[in-house]
Amino acid sequence: MEQLWFTALLNRLFGGPVTSLLLALGIHPHHPVAPISNSFAMEVVVMLLLITFFIAVRLRLSVDQPGGLQHTMEGIEGFIGNMGEEIIGHHYRPYQPYLVALGLFILTSNLIGIIPSFESPTAVPVVPLGCALLTWFYYHFQGLRSNGFGYFKHFMGPVWWLAPLMLPIEIFSHTARLLSLTVRLFANMFAGEMVTLVFFSLVPIGVPIIFEGLHIGVSLIQTYIFVILACVYLGEATAHEH
């Protein structure tokens, strides 16, 4: 495994304790000397960047003289809020913080790959899978919280005698959402990374800038698609039958 410089730094500082912890849990890392992967290291970078951004926004909050960071954050929150209201409905507000955090994490993870010596963690399957699993469990939890055990009626179909047919179909459909969310994000980001790397190796000056622009475009589109699908799933799960 070729380590990025930040991955090598984390392994040098925390590799031993991490390996000991994994072994104590019965997990045998493929590289005991360097148990921390590039994708995990990049997730740490993304987390640190977002925490720094949130702290900077919080420290500069102002009603009278809002700064650029505050305008940026308000714009992001407003955009996702409008999306949530249109798709989920007027009861979207409790889910807005999760959707904003999800969108910022995915977008930052996508875009960090354009920085030299970094790579997009979303170009590795385990990271999109983690986002998909978290969203999957989140919307089911909110569905149960909103509708109680009546939430399971969503899986039974409109009439009781269709339940034996509809239940396996609904279970398969909801499980397929995990695959759909994971593969769509991973495949697009992996392809974008590979195309950019190929053209950087062939023509290191000029031409790759075009593909960096395409990488930014794909990053924005894939973030939008992931968040909008999360809104759709939340809207379906929390809808009240009349």
C-alpha cells in the first residue's frame, strides 16, 4: 500500500496503538505496521477541516455585520432547507442538521482529491458505503420515531392481502438503496480520480486543469444526488398516512 504523507504521519504516531486495539477486538490488519488506510486518514483531514470551518463560522456570527463565512453557511443551509421542504414537507426541520452535515462531509471528501498529495476518500468503496449505511439507518429510525410501529405498514402495501407479496419486494427495494447510494458515489468519484491521474501523468501542464474542473463538477453533482435521495427516503419514511 502506497501511503500518502498524512497517512504515514498517522501510522507513525498511532499505528502501534491502533494495531493493538484491532488485535484485541479479534481483527487482524493486513498491514500491522501501518494499519491506518489512506481513506481513513483523508476522512480525518475532512473532519478536521469541517470542525475548523464550523468553529470559524461560530466565532464570526453576527446579526449586524455577517461575514463571508456566515453568508456561505447560511446559503448552504438555505439551499438544503429548501430542498428538504420541497421533498420531505413542512416537517423537514428536524432532519436539516443531518442533511447539511451529510452534504458537507460528502462534498469535502469529493473535493479534497484535487489537492496535490491528497485523494478523495469517497473514491474508496468503504466510505460511500458508510455514508449509505448511516443514511439508511437514519431514515428508518426517523420513520419509526415519526409513525411508531405503524411505520411497518409502509412495507405491507395498500391492502392487507397484498402483504405477503409486498413485504419481500419492499425489503429488497430498501436493501437495494444501500447498493445504489454506494456504487453511484464510489464509481463516479473513482472514475474522476483515475481520469485526472492519467492526464496528469501524460500531460502534466495545462490539459489536466480541464479535468480538475470536471472533477469539481462531478463532486457537486454527486453530493446533490446523494442528499436529494436522502431527502426522498426521509420523506417516504416520515410521511403520515391519511
